Amino acid sequence: MTVFKLYFATLLTLSWRNLWRNHRRTLIMLGAISIGVWAMIFMTALMRGMVDDMLDQGIRNLPGQIQIQHPEFLDDPSVVNNIPEPQGELLAALNQPGLKRWATRIKVPAVIASERESRGVTLLGVEPDAEPDITGIPARVIEGRFLQSNQDDGIVIDAKLAERLETRLGKRVVLMSQDPENNISERGFRIVGIYRTRLPGVEQFDVYAAKDTLQELLRIEGRVSQIVLVDDDYREIENLYQRIRQAAPAGSEVKAWYEIDTYLASMINMMDGFVLVWVIIIFLALSFGLANTLVMSVFERVREIGLIQALGMRPGLIVSQILLESLLLLLIGLVIGNLLAYITVKPLESGLDISVVAEGMAMMGASSMLYPNLTLHDMVLANTVVIILGVLTSILPAWRAARLDPVRALNTI
Amino acid sequence: MSAIHCHQLCKTFRQGDEVITGLDQVDIDIDAGEFVCLSGPSGSGKTTLLNAIGGLDTPDSGEIRMGDMRIDQLDRGALADMRLRHIGFVFQAYNLIPVLSAQENVEFVMQVQGVPAVERARKARAILEEVGLDGMEDRRPAQLSGGQQQRVAVARAIVSQPDLVLADEPTANLDSVSSEHLMGLFSELNRHHRITFVIATHDKRVMSYARRLIKMRDGKIISDAPQ
């Protein structure tokens, strides 16, 4: 161990001083590594933020990170596939501290008719006070108000739907659906609020009514279509998911968001793969500069390498010395690159306005505000890739240095 | 250990289509504590013989022994260890490591040998004082004159008390005063520390210090006599 320390001290001194014998070249290479690492982390944070936003939106549209519903409901979302409102063990599990929000909902197909037009819609019976956390729709009401209580008599519709129905705020419309006995249930509602959807294709045909009002209309008092749960982080719901599964009554089914929408789940894996490819592509560009720097550095001191061979330094130590030199260069570049990334991403985490491309972003399911997300995982990945591939890139020049013929090397001018 | 035994050493080099003879059936025995000069014109094989003895170059045929060790059969790692433990080199062109100070250059071999920091610093300062470089420990090679650099190289070669010092034209780049000083130092080390010296030179003043003179020409030993 002591001998190793002595060797390491020798190699470290030589490597550090060799690194700075050509300041300009070292600084240029450091600049390239720093900017490369910054670009890896910064762009990854932007992409991660965009995907997080798309996932968040996707989960809000489901809605909820965990859903409890009738086993047939996802395939056939009709009024007959309902479950009782939570009680007993399930209610106790839902009310345990730690869960951010849960709510019951009714979701049935319906027809909405104005004085001039009619359209097929999805009629949602919601608990208004829970809705900001579940879908966020109340924040997007642009005219009028959102529902105020579970007994509210009004409805809230999308602005585009209002336009198609040729109706407006304050007007009355008729909603028709079926009760569990297949009888037509219909009723007039006043439009009390109009919201603007973020995802036109998905949310445009959602019509919001109060839960109790719909239970009465559909004659399903005490029963709901779904119980939806929202926690702080959609990535960390496994414990909650298992707890709710154990507490859910027979005749109901508990599903996590990644089981309900496998496309959303695959986006996370796709993103991880994409980040790795992105990091490797940037590194490949960097590696040419790094290899060139080391080759030049070895080429410039062939005579010196011959000398240390003549003095008795083993080939393995010469390889270690060149690799250590490369490692020092990489580590300094990484520190600067990470700091640059941190100080440029952190101020943007409160949101980056990209409304100029909002339409394109909306088509991808993301919003016009981008919230870059700097994660430790991505930083560790970028740093690990740079260190591992950087050292691998340095092996060839190091090996060539160790294989130099000492006599020829000492006679090099 | 320091007894050198060379038997039927042959070495050739290719230069284009031409084959040049470096060593031609060289037989030589050098005892511990000898002070030997190899002389001869350029291309006579002096440096080739030094490189072969020092394990920097391998002969095409023949055998070299240092004590019981067959140098010509060692691999690169073992040769490096052999040089580290038993041989000190002094080259014509000083060959110091430019990024290290005079003291660090002297300490380098001891550092690779695994000598603790305090001990090697003490030894390095003492040897630098002995070669007349007291107060110049922190200077880098570029801040030293040619003679001072060569003295640092000598200090580095002898600081760990090797069995054998191989010096190739050590005075070629030095003025006469520095040359005298250096050879005086070599003689003193040879006498006091019983270090074996093998010096390749064609400088008559250097030869005058030797107790045995080996003359070479065209890769062969043409005379070998004490003086």
C-alpha cells in the first residue's frame, strides 16, 4: 500500500506537470471537454424536462397515477362498469398520511346538444376541489368559473367544443347518456365555465359536471366509475400502489399509470436510451481532440519516455502515468462542465417560455413552457461515460508510449 | 552482483539495404569496483555495448550476465527492474526530466524504488551537495548550465548506490573545467563507494582516469589493458 502511494505520488506529480507544460493546448482541450460536458447535461436537462412535462400531461389526462375501477371499465367505459365509493379498509388506506390527493370520478360517454349542434363527448363527474391536483383544468378556465361543489348544477366545456356547438358561456345545453338499466338520462345544464385545452385532440371533448349531480342524473348514487390517486412524484408510487392493491375490494381493479398507458411508460425507457446515445455522440466528437492531445503529448516527449524507461520505470507505470494525465484532464473538464451546466440550468428550472413553437409542442403532448430538469442520474451518466470512454481513448497513446524502444527514444531529437 | 560477463555478443543494425555491425563477437569480463573506459572512433560499438550491458538493447546473439542474472533473456519489465535496482545511467545529453526540479530529478529513481519521502529527500540533498549543487535543489533543468545539469544526472545515477554506472560520453557537452570536476567525482565515487564505472568516450582526458582501457573498432575489441 505504501509502495502504491509512492508510485501514485510519482505518477501524479509527473502527470500534473506534464499537463501544464503546454498551457495553450491543455486549455483548449479543457475548453472542449467542458463545453462538451455542459452540452451533454444541458441538452439532457431540456429533453428530460420536455419528457417529464409530456408524462405529467399524459398522466393528468388518464387521469391519476393510480386508478381503481371496475375490471371491465378500461375496455368498456360504460355506466354499468362502476364500483362503490371507497369505504372500510380502502378508505383507511386512501386517507393514510403521505398521499397527496385522491378523488372519485364518474366517466361516461354522452351526447351534448346545443340549440344548433350536437356532439359525442365524455361526461366527467368530478369533485371540484380535487380537480386542480388531478387534471389542472380549473387553472385553464378562460371564461366564467370552474365547478364549485359536488352538487353544482353547471357544466364546464372546452372553448373549441363551444365554438363547434355554436354556444357560449351562460347558455343552456342538454346532456344525454344512459343509466345502468339502459334508460336514457337527460338534463339541461347551464355552461358556467369555458376552458382552453392544452392537448386539443385529447381533452377537447371532455365535459365537466359535479359528481353528485351526475350520480343523481345517471341513478348510480353511492357508486363511481373510478377512484384516482395522485402523489408528488409519478416515478415513486410503487409502495403506494402495493398498499392500495392490498386494500382494494373484490370486484375492483387497481392499475398504475404505466399499466394503463404503456406508451407513456415506454417514453421513460426511450428517453434513457436517447440520453445515452446523445452523450456518446458528443463524446465521440470530443474523443478525437482528446486522443490527438495525448498523441501529441506523447510524441513531444518520446526522449523523456525513453529516459524514464532507462531509469527503470516499468511499462505498466508508463501506461498508468499517461492514463493519469488523461484522467486529470478529464476530471478538470468535468468539474468545469458540471458547474457550467448547473449554473445555466438552475435559473431556467422556473420555466423557459417556448410559446413560439407551442403548436408543435402541443402536438407532442408538451406545453409551451419548458421546465429543464437537472437530475443527478443524468449528470452521473454523462460523467461516467466521459470518464470511461475518455480513459479507453487514452489507452492507445499510453500503450504506444510504453512500447517505445528506449534506445531509439533516447536518440530522438 | 556487479561482475559483468559478456560472451560472443553480436548485434547488427539495418540502415536501408545496408547491414551495419554494432558488436562482433565481443567477449568481456568486468569485475566489481573496476573503473573501465571504452574508447574508439564513432561507430566502433561503444554505445551499443553499453546499451546491451544496461539492458536497453538486446543482442542478436551471445550472452550477458550480471552476477547470476542473464540480462539478454529478461523481459521488458524485468529489465526495467534490473536497471532500477542495479544500474545508474549518465548520458551525453544530460537527459533530465524537464518538469521536475533538480532535487526531484535526483529523487525520481528512489521514488520509483519505493524509498520513503523523508529518506529520499535527505539522500537527494546530500548527494546534490556532494556534486556541488547545494542551494540549487529547486531549480528546473532549464535554469541550470550544461555542467550543472550533468552533475544532477550524475547525482541521479549514483544516489541509490547502484552496483554499476554506465556513462556514455558524459563529458562531450562540458567545458574542460566541468569535465575535470566530473571525472574527479567519478573517481572518488569509485574509490569510496566501490561503484563499478563503465564509461564510453573518445576523450583522452577521460581515459586518463580509467584503470582499465578497452579499445574498440568496427564492433570488436581490439585491445583490453590496465593502465
